Amino acid sequence: MCMCGRIANGAKPGYLREHFDEVEAAEILEEPGLLPRYNVTPGQFLPGIRASNRGGTEWAIFRWGLIPRWAKPDQIPDRTFNARSETVAEKPTFRDAYKNRRCIIPISGYYEWTGEKGSKQPFYFHNTDSTPLILAGLWETWRHEDNIVDSCTILTADADTKMGGYHHRMPVFLDPLAIRTWLENDPNSFQSIIKGIKTTNISIYPVSREVNNSRTDHSGLIEPLAQLL
């Protein structure tokens, strides 16, 4: 399983509206099937926040897995749900979005798998205080004939000591105070954001292997395994 390849978005629309109360167009969070979700996979949809043309910020719904604007309809990439922060400024798939179209993806948590192949154990990562994890992302708009798709990718970085016991990569977590800095599209700010990543508030625990089935989606997936046994 690639990092970060499975997400839980258990927050209800009203909670996200209140948590990010200055963000416009929050009514799209009521889109049927968007929230709550507990087993979101690449190719499905995530709510995110981006800079708006009016100078503020707005909610948007992104297909998870960035589609470059130059991609042909029969060559849509399927491994662009993550982007390595070390190379994102140079990679043709991501570099224009990195310069001009940054976003944040607030999520309840995400899953990682550890152990031997065939018997990997899923673990759930979330904020101890249940506030959203705020992930740094990039977005792009792809057009072909009458089809218009907004899509996104989530940036990753080398895992720190705490997270490295589960995977060698981790998402780029943003402090709420860094959101504006990230969205203002100043590439020079990125290194300070990377250096400022904090994971001290993140809790990690094993969960049911039910989450292995991408068609399974219910709140029990994020319950600690010890409580389910």
C-alpha cells in the first residue's frame, strides 16, 4: 500500500463548516455520498480548500489522484494520489500545480499497513483531540470536451521517528496557522513548512482488517482493534 493511500473522512458537513468558518461555498459539503466516509480510496472524492478568485478561500470537491491538464482521456494516470515533496517542483505532472494551485485536504484520519505480506495489520492515524488532520495538497482542472474534473494529490515527506515505525513516508501535515502561507503559493515557504511538521498530537492504533476491502465503509473501521475483540 502506497502512502497515503486510504483515508477516513468521518466528519459531518456541519462540523467542517464550523471548523473552517471563513471558507466560502460550504454548501457543497452536503453533496450526497461525500461525508461521512471511512474508507476513501484513490479515484474517489475528497473535500478540500483552495484559494478563490475573489481573494478568499473556498471549498471544492476533488477527485483524489491528480490529472494533469495535458493528459489524454485514455492515459489518465492512476498513481498520482501522492506527490513526493522533494521532487514536486520538477515533476511535469505536478510542477505547474505546485507553483499555482495549492490546496489543503482536511481529513479525520488515514490508514497504513505494517507487517509481512499476506498478514499486514492496518493502523489508523488521527489527531488525539479529534480535530481534522490538515494535509498539504495540489489541485488541477482537467478538461476534455464536456468533461471537467477538479483533482488533487497529497504531498508526502520522509517520516519522522514516530511515524517511521509504520511507513517510511508520511503526509505533509499543516499547522492551522500555516494554511494561509501554503495557499498563497509562495514556493519559498515550503521548506519552512516541511521543517515545521509536528506529529506529537497524532494517535496511532490497530484496527480491523475489514478496512482491507475497499467496498467496506462504516464507522467501525476506525474503532481500536482492542475494543472490537
